[in-house]
Amino acid sequence: MTYPVIKAAAYVLVHAPNILLEHGTTITTERLLNPDSEYLKVLPKYLRSFDDAVNYAPNQVYIGNMKPEELRGYPTPWYANPVSGSRDGKYGEIMPEDEFYGLLRIVDRFELVELSPEFASQIKPKIEARNLFSAKQLAALDKTLDLSEIEKMVANNEADGLYLDGKLVGCVRAAHETDENLSAHVVFENLVSKASGALVLANLIKKHGINPLDIDYIIETSEEAIGDMNQRGGGNLAKAIGEVCDCLNATGSDVRGFCAGPAHGIIHACAMVKAGVFKNVVVLAGGSSAKLGMNSRDHVKKDMPALEDMVGGYAILISENDGVSPVVRTDIVGKHKIASGSSPQAVIQAIVADPLEENGLKITDIDVFAPELQNPELTVPAGAGDVPMANYKMIGAMAVKKGEIDKKDLMMFAEKHGVPGFAPTQGHIPSGVPLVGHVVDEIKEGKMQRAMIIGKGSLFLGRMTDLFDGISFIIEKNSGKTEEIKEDSEALKQEIRELIAGAIKEVADSLAGR
Amino acid sequence: MDMANQARIKETAEKYGNENVVVVIGAAEPESAGLTAETVMVGDPTMAGPLTNVALKLKVFHIFELKDLIDPAVYDEQLSMMEMVLDVDALCEEMENIRKECGC
């Protein structure tokens, strides 16, 4: 059997403190219910600068400049112990908010994003210097609207403002007078997802020297619904993002599964490549503006910076077996079935233990697990605990129940088979996929044999089912054989020849009366 | 506790009577278990949900406090793994403390 491979991975972050203030749902809800609250008054003081975001160790891990293990033992709190970071990463980059506003304009095909002439002229050379987007694309920044017009639209609730340091510099218009699915707020959220998705795809192409014309298909796995009042989740962000990055030979579609979306998407892509339908499939997602500052109330209460100011993005290229890149074992896929049950024990059994047992592997045969990888510094102060550590303990406890390890070695298991969480709390973004880039590198460097990526989704949030969801797959070192199917079929042919020969001999013997 | 759950608990208590409702919590962290318990006893401390200023004074336990009442086979299948993972003593202590604080 031959397997598809993970050819490349890219990761980006966008520093978005003003978007946090305007679009984070914790903040917008508070503004609605308690407009004069102390939390709203003090929150702006708890936002951090772009430099602070760049020099934040978990962000450097996310874009590939540090290994996740380096966080282990690194002095805490991480926000008070900055590293000497770079906005450019091995896997991608960290973009400041002003450039991102420019990118919103660049990816906008319906003239819904308006920027003031002063602001546009400031950021155009900054974006140009990054060398990610063409002169034709940058020309979008030459179409501007006077600030007075922008102010009027925002004041009349016809548009949502784009702010920098409290100053209005642009806006996103509503795309329809009455359709709430095309309101300024929804269009804004969707454009944030599109722009951060395009940013990560552009980085994937640039960092890995990929010809965008070689990409056949794109699967987008964020949690936004693209459509209008007649088809709220019609799609298709995948194709919209591919268009920005000149993937002219690609089509695509959006796969949804809450936080499990990326893992589902990767399995879809692997199946397409393995079946020979497409040769190069990119699975990607941009990030979410709604989730910015989700736990900021607790962060403020604990007198720490509102660290959930990063919009995330990831992109992974799945290709035909090249004999070098790590493979995805399409024959070892764990799934949380409708009948699996929703207790943590049932979930771990279904998505971790069952696929391994069915394939003669033990839990301890997996070098590293990649479950939800939220940065604990964001979640612990909010009472949600250290999510990756809880997952590692659960997987370890399952290994104890299976008799693979001793109960006293549970913590050692968590350390040996896990990594500290480092991803922003952007729903689908932390769910397993942030470790893929590191896993690919470790396997290629011969430091790792196999890893399990786990996606989990809280389907009940949409109120259509109270089921949980989860799906897992294994990334493994490439055996170097790319023609296994051919070899297999040769062996099969030989076996058939021998069977036929045996049958003919039996017939000949019976005819001869022997 | 999210708004939808607060609304459901409020509705259930109104329908069946506060004395006939027991809330069982499965939270993983003592802090969130405590906050949930506080919400169903004396009201939403974040002043955001339907239980704001509503003191239902419901009976509330963490599932680990009820181990003796659960069929051992069911407990083994559903909870034994999490018993290894979570700080059961801290969870039970938090529940006892919050019940005392709330006078329940």
C-alpha cells in the first residue's frame, strides 16, 4: 500500500488588538449587557504591543522559530519573560494589524473594505516590502475613500470601523441593506478568515518554493459560514483564498467540523490524493475575530495581558508519495462514532486506543500525540486548565488501563509523549494541526518515527446535536518505497498464477485418474 | 456557566421545585466547578446570565463525590480514567468549601 505524504506546512499569526476590542464576542456581549463595566474601561490597558506579541515564546514556537519542547522549563509566566523573537518564522510569519488591514483590502473583491488615503499610503510600502503580493494586488490599496466618508458610514451603522490606536483608518461595509448574513459584522468576520487564510497560503507557497499552478484542490477548514440569507453556509472560502494566491488550476471546498475541521480536512485530502483524484491538495484555514479576547475578562481580573490577541492560520500540502516526506497512514484512522458515547474515556478509546489496537499498535508506540494544543497561559487563568496536559494525562490513563504503563508513570508519559501547548485559542487552529510542521521536521531528521494528530469538535455548540466529535490520523516516517501498490499487485499476480497452476494440475491429475 | 445552561437549570427548578433538583457537575478544574456550584446556589457571580441575582439554593455535587452511589461497572467504564487524570481531592474540597460559603 502506498500512502499520501505531508509535503509542506506553514503557519501564520496576525496581531489584532483593535479587532479584539471591536469584534471579540466576550467584549461585544459585555458592551451590550454592561456597557459601563469596569472590565470594558480597563481592557485597553491590558492589550500588548506588536513587539510583545513577536517576543512571546509560544508565538515563536507557532511560526517555527522555537521547538515546542523549549517551552518546557522556560521561565513562566511566558509573557513576562520575552524571547528575542522575529516576525519571520521558519514556517511563516507574524503580521502586524496595520498591514493586515491592508491585506483585508487586497483580498476584497467587492469593494467592501475602505481605507483612508493617508493610511493606505502608509501601509502600501510596508506590505510591498514583504514581497508576498503582486503589484497588481497592491494596486487595490490605491483606491481609497476620504476619512470623512468613512466616519459617516461608521456613524450611520453602515460599516464596521477599522481602528489603530483608537483612530479610525478604514471600515468594512455591509454588503446588503437587510440581509444579516451580509451585514458589516459578518462580512468583517469572513474577510478576516479569508485574509489570514490567504496570508498562510502565500507563506506556504513562498517558504516551500511551491508552484501555485501545481495545486489542484484546496480544502478550507475554518469555522465561518460564507453565504447570504438564502444559503448561510454556502461557501466557498477555499476557492476564494486560492484565487488570491494565483492557484489558477485549483478548485476547492469548505469542510466544517468545529475544532475537528482541520483533521477531517486532512483526511479528506489524503483520500483524494491516495485515490488519484488530485495530486496536490492544500488543507488550510485562517483565523477567527470572534474568539479574540475570549478569556480577557479573566486575564484582566488576574492582572495579566489580554493575550488572546492573535488571529491564527495554518496550511498543509498533501501530495503523492515522493519517498521522502512523512506519510499519512490512511489505514489507521481513529473516529468518534455516533455510537461512541461522550465521556472523556469513551472519546479517548474511540479516537486513540481503537485505531491503534485494530492495527496491532500500542499507545506507547506513538512517539508524540498532538491533541488540542492551546497555550495553557491563556486557559489556566480562565479556569479551563491546561488543555494539552489534560489530554496527555487522559491518553496516559488509557495506557494505564490497557496495562501498557504503570500508574506512577503517568506524568512521565505526559512529558515523553506530549509537548507544552503553544497555540492561540482560535478554535480550529489549536486542534492538533499546529504540531504537524514540527512533526514533519522531527521525522525527516530521524528523531521521530510516528505521531498521532487528534482533532476534537464540540458539535453541541451549534444546537443541532449534543454529540461530541473527534478524528485522528498518524503521520509516519516514509519507508522510501513509492511503488508499493505496484509491488503488491505483482505479488498478487504471482499468487494467482500459482493458484491457477495448482488448479490445472488438480484437474489434470483427476483426468489421469490419479 | 454559559447562558443556555443557566436558562435550562432555572427552567427545570421552576418546573419541578428547587428542592427536587440536584445538579451534578463534571468540571475538570476546581475553580470552574466552584463557579458553577456558586451559580446554581446563590446566582451568577459574573452577573451576565439568567441566574444573575437568582438564588436557587439547589443541591449540587461533583460527580466524584457520588462515586459510592454509582454502579462500579459503570464507574469503571465512564469515570475511572478521569479519576486518574483529575485532582479529585481538590475538586471535592472546593465543592465542600463553596457549599459552606453559600450556606447550602
